[in-house]
Amino acid sequence: MNTDDFHFFVRVAELGSISQAAKEADISVSVASQRIQRLEQHLLLRLFYRTTRRLTLTDEGKILLKQGYPLIQEFQTLKDNLLEQNQELTGTLKLTASATFGAKILTSEIAQFLLHHPKLNIVLDLNDQNVDLIEHGFDVAIRIGKLQDSSLIAKPLMDNPRLLCAAPEYLAHHGMPKTPNDLLQHQCIVQNHQQGLSHTWQLFDNENNAYAVKVSGQFISNSGDGIRQASLAGVGISNHSLWHVQEDLASGKLVQVLPHYTVEPTQIYAIIPDRKLVPQKVSVFIEYLQNYFQKNNQSDNILFLFSKL
């Protein structure tokens, strides 16, 4: 079967018109009709009902569109991967990540990756809201936290330890909390996600007893760095990934709050669409990130910083 004919069939079904699909492909309507007929003859199936005014899918056409298209996509990916073996990575890799993590951590590693693959282009979207990978055509999303969409595949990159912190000025004025319940008497800076407010902070003591505290405060933001800036300004206590505030902690601009309690950690993932066959540029990039984060997750710098907190 000619896969180009199949892809043309998909486009005709999407547009609901052979003439529009022909115009888009810059071919004549007669040639476009021949491509559909050739596919029907090969499959021994009628794919469309045609009238002078309407073009509609047959039941067989609907099944082919729903179940056959993913198979063709997998075949195309397999074909591309076979062609790319032992060849340089080419084309465009579309990525999305949170604005803060992307700017602070990811961009420098993308630059290093591109130095090894000079024929590859990367488009990076920095966005604190989780965008739809399939709708927007992204190959990979780097996300922190729990995976919400079960139709996607999450590949772990590293653990993401978290902690509570505040500016020395805030603590001098309001006092240092001694227990998790003391947070109820403090201004806490809350993050707003697509899934809702992150206002329940989970902490554990040395005996692994859990404390779920529903915090509140005057300032709410959907930006991780906006929350950090508010914390630096003395607005309240914030809940951060260690990588986000480790420089502020080292310089004394922020101070860890409740250091004898562990804040519930999260994970950093590479998210890809649910496909059995992953393009080589995607798999190579994810493997690069896994190696980088595994190395840095065990680095002496992070262990040293933990010993100081």
C-alpha cells in the first residue's frame, strides 16, 4: 500500500472534501480522486460515500481512520529511525517546559546538546501551564510533579527534593515556625496550577509521620519564579524545589523553614505522546537528559547543600 495515498485519505477525511485536499496538495481533483480510488482498490473497501454535495466516510472508512492512522504513524517512525541509524540527527525537536526550570536549568543543557548535533533544530516553549502535547505538536515536555494525562508516557529524569523557605526579614517580624501546624498562623505563598491551588503542604518528621497542612496567604501566583520573588521580598513562606532556591539559601537571602521536617518531594519527567515507536531525535535527547540529571542528582554540591540546611 502506498502510504502517501493513506495520508492523503486522512487529509480528505479531515477536510471533508477531495477538492480542498487536492488544492492543498497542489494536484488536480482528478489525480486526487485517483489516489483515493487506488487506496480503495488496494484495500477492497469503499472508504467514502460521494454525492455532488457531500463526502462522508463509510463505516469501514471510519474504522480505518481511527485504527489505521496510528499504525501508519508507527510505520513511518520505524522507517525514519532505520534511515537515521548511524546518521546525524536532523529536523526539528519541539520541547515545552516550565518557564523557571527551562530558563534556569534546561536551556544550558539544550545548548550543549545542540553542540553535539549541529544539524538538529530545537524549538523550546517556556510555559508554567501544562500545554497539550498532541494539540500543539510537541515532541517532549519536561514536567515537575504528578502526571495528569494517563494517555502520555512519563520517563523519570530525577527526584526533585523540596523545602520551605522565607526571607530573614519576614522571619524576624513574624517568627520562625516550630511545627507544621504553626504554618497556619503565617502568610504562605500559594501556587496556582491548572489542576487548582497547591495549598496543602505535606511534611514528614524524622519518624516519617505525615502532616498535611492547608496553608493560605495574601499572594497567589501561577509562576514559580513569581513566588520566589515574593518570598525574597518578605511576603511570606514559600514551598520550592531545591534547585530553584539553592543559590538564595547559600547567600542567605532565603532561610529554610522547618529544617527538621521533610517536604514531600516530587519528580522531574520527560513526557512524550503514547507511541510505541519513538523518533530517534526524541530518544537520544531524553537519554542525554537522563544521563545529565542522574549525574547531577548525586553530585557533591547537592549533598553539601543538604548538609548545610
